[in-house]
Amino acid sequence: MSEENKTNEQTEEVVNQDMQDLSKTLQDVNDKYLRLYADFENYKKRVSVEYSNIQKTASKDIMLSMVNILDDFERALKNISEDDHKQGIMLIYTKLKDSLAAKGLVAYDNTGDDFNADMHECVVQIPSAPEMSHKVIETLEKGYTLNGVIIRYSKVVVGA
């Protein structure tokens, strides 16, 4: 019986060792699975954010070309004198501007505000009163945002 007990003990040790090895392997595989799952979730979030950003500015090139047309309309409206033609141009200009605004295009003009390099492109600096130093004195070209993203910086004159 003692020999049978020894054999049983050895068998139990082998079984216990095998159980420990299997348990360790299972834990390693589970850890790898959890890491892979977390990486995949992070990837999904990152792709979702990137897709959202691309969707917001997908029409950027078209909008930039339309902004140039809006600028031409504004210049024409300033220089036209006949009321009939001016009303027609104003009607077309307003319709185009409203259509683009519906697609997320918004103009900004910060005349009188502090100069901000993130929103403005300084074309000229001119001497000014101390209270107008580093402020936008005149906007030469409006800036535009498309769904909250700047697609064209406003060109401004800044006080020095």
C-alpha cells in the first residue's frame, strides 16, 4: 500500500503541476485577449474621431473656391452704383452666402479685437494709438471656418 500511496501522491503532484501550468497558460491567454480587446476599442475610437474630422472638412476645397467667389461679389457690391444691378447682385450674393452657411461655412471678421495668430494672418503693421497696439485695425479679407475648423485665415492690418 505504501507503494500505491507513493504512486498516488506522485500522480497528484503531476496533476497539480499540470493544473497550475494550465491555469497559468489560461491566465496568460486571458491577459493577451484583454489587451487585444482594449487595443481594438482604442482603435475604433481613434478611427471614429478621425472619420468625424474628415467628414467635417471633406468639402474644404470646394468651399475655398466658393469663398473667392463671395469675395468677388463683395468687391462688386462696393463698386456698383446702379440700383437695379446692385439689387440683382445682392440677391445672388445673399443666396450663395446662405447656401454655404447651411453647409457649415461661417465668415469671421475680428476688427477691433486682439491679434490672434491662430485666426489671423497679419499682412501689414501700421503705427497706431497705444490702445490699438496689437489689435486688428482693418480686415482686408474675411476668415472662414467650415464646421468649426478654420479653412482660411483672415488677412488683417494690425496696429504697432
